[in-house]
Amino acid sequence: MTHDLADDRAAVRAFFGERAPRWDARFPDDGPAYAAAVHEIGLRPGDVVLDAGCGTGRALPELRTAVGPAGTVLGADLTPEMLDEAARTGRGKAATLLLADVSQLPLQSSCLDAVFGAGLISHLPGPESGLRELARVVRPQGRLALFHPVGRAALAARQGRQTSPDDIRAEPRLRALLAATGWRLVSYVDEDDRYLALAERRPE
């Protein structure tokens, strides 16, 4: 199992590392969708928030605006090239960037108020362990936002496939997965132009 997960991580790093320099150019119009999703998390000035799988850091400036100068923004990604792009574009100035596996975060338990994850859930090597680790680092009743700038049907069409109830982002499967890893799904939107699942960290 450990060997398989290591292979998965290497595959994710290779996939995104090769695409990092061109990533933003592929999706130039996603900015407003990111801003709207960050707004819906309900962050407050002074909060501590993690962008898990931050990629090129498109959400980092919005997260910084939401928590203000007294807040803390962290951006963690498995792929060095993605973090290099975040720094090159200046988005890294809004956050502390961490080269880290979301399933093994170098953070204390219950230290975060919220986690934002864009496109994260389908790329987690072992989604159960990743979501359980995010639950560990988020305080009780803290928030998790799983976001994608297009919905499941639009993403499937882009990839030349059909939607499936086995999709990890499908509402019944995601609800069960979250419940098994310390979360409670509180809202779920799957529309052509956005996907946003908000969950709350269950009390111990």
C-alpha cells in the first residue's frame, strides 16, 4: 500500500510539474470563480487558512484579502514547479509556501480555521488519508471548501468522458467519504460553471 501511494505521489508530481509553466494560461478566466468560492467559506480577519494543493497560487491573494494582515495564509503543494510558479507570479507574497504532501502536513493539530482545496479531491493519493489529515489540522467546526471552477459534467466533457456515480466528487460518495474522515457536508453545488462542496469539522 505504501509503495502504491508513493507511486501515486510521483505520478501527481510528474503530471503537474511538466504542466506548471503553462497552467495559468490554460485557464485564464477562472479568477472570479476562485474569488466567489473563497468568499463562501466565511473567513474572518485573523483566521488561519490553508490552500491545500495550492498549485500556482490562484486562490492565495483572495485568501489573504479575506483574513487580512492579522491572518495567516499557508499554501501547500506536492509539486515544486507549481510553487515556483506561485512565487514567480508574486502570489507567494500572500502566503507562506510549503512543499508538502497534504496527507502528511507539517502542522500542529487543530491549528487551522479553514482549508481551501481547488481540484484537490480527485488528485489526493489516498483520499481517505488526505481528508483525515486535513481534519486533524482543522479546529472543531472549522471549514473545508472543495472547489473546482467547472462542475462535474463540464469537466467530464472536457476530458472526453461521461459523469459517473463512482466519481469521488459525486454528492453521495463525497458525503460518505467526508463523514468517515471527520467532516460533515453542509452544502453542495455542482453547476456548469462551478463546483463547491463545503464541509464542517465535526467535534471530537
